Amino acid sequence: MDLKPQLISRIAQTVLWLALAGIVIGYLIDTQGFEPVPLAISGLALALGVLLAVRSQRMGVRYGPDGIEVRGILLSRRIPRSQIVRITNFPAVRWTTEAGKGRWTPIFAFYGIGQLASVERYNQFCILQLQTWDEERHPKPVPTPNNPRRQRRRK
């Protein structure tokens, strides 16, 4: 299954990256003129702005029986399901390498501070969906009729 941020979030990020590139280009051309070095830097700023705008459209999470792929603003990472420890509320994926070393991969597609209430609810829904997917692989102990669980006494 593929989870992406809401369309309004993706549009806002695209506009942000292109606007920042435009501001840098405008500043360089306004202050330095059409010199070769500022034009080269402007070209790099434009390329970076377009790259980040495209990557912000592709941000998200794809998960399935094999594992999870987290697509961030700069990097993507595939994590096999057997190496996933848990999905945190941050949101992030806690996982271990084949050598047993603990790792942490943030899911920036569903992270935000000061966002619209509808976007926040959607992000929480996506995180809950990922956590539910992860919990399905953990077997739940079923009490047997011969050995029922006892209630703990509260102090």
C-alpha cells in the first residue's frame, strides 16, 4: 500500500521550494547582475529547487509483505519487514541492520508542527495505519482454557 501526504501539503511544499529558488535567483541577479558566477549559482539554485519540488511530490511510505520503503525529501530507504522493530509516533521506523545495530529512519512525510487540523488528523491516521500493519506481524499470545490469565491485583 502507498501512503502519501495530503495534496494540500504536497502543493505547499512544492511552492515553498520553487519560491526559495526564485528568491535566491532574484537576489543574485539583482545584486550581481548577469555575471557568469551568479548565473551559475542561479542555475544550481533552480536545479535544486526543482529537484526538491519533485521529491516533495514523491514523499511518502510504501509498505507490504516484504517490508517498507520510506521516501523522504532527499533520500529513500527500503527496510525488510524482518528488520523492523516498531513504528513510533514521532513518526519513525525503528529497525536493526543485519549485524544487529539499531537504526532509526524518520518519516518526514507525516511529520509537522503547526499544521492544519485536517492535515494533522490525516497524518495521525497514516501513522496509525503503519503501526497497525507492523503489529499484525507480532503474534499475540492467546490464553489457553487450561491456563487462563489471572487478573493482577491493584495496590
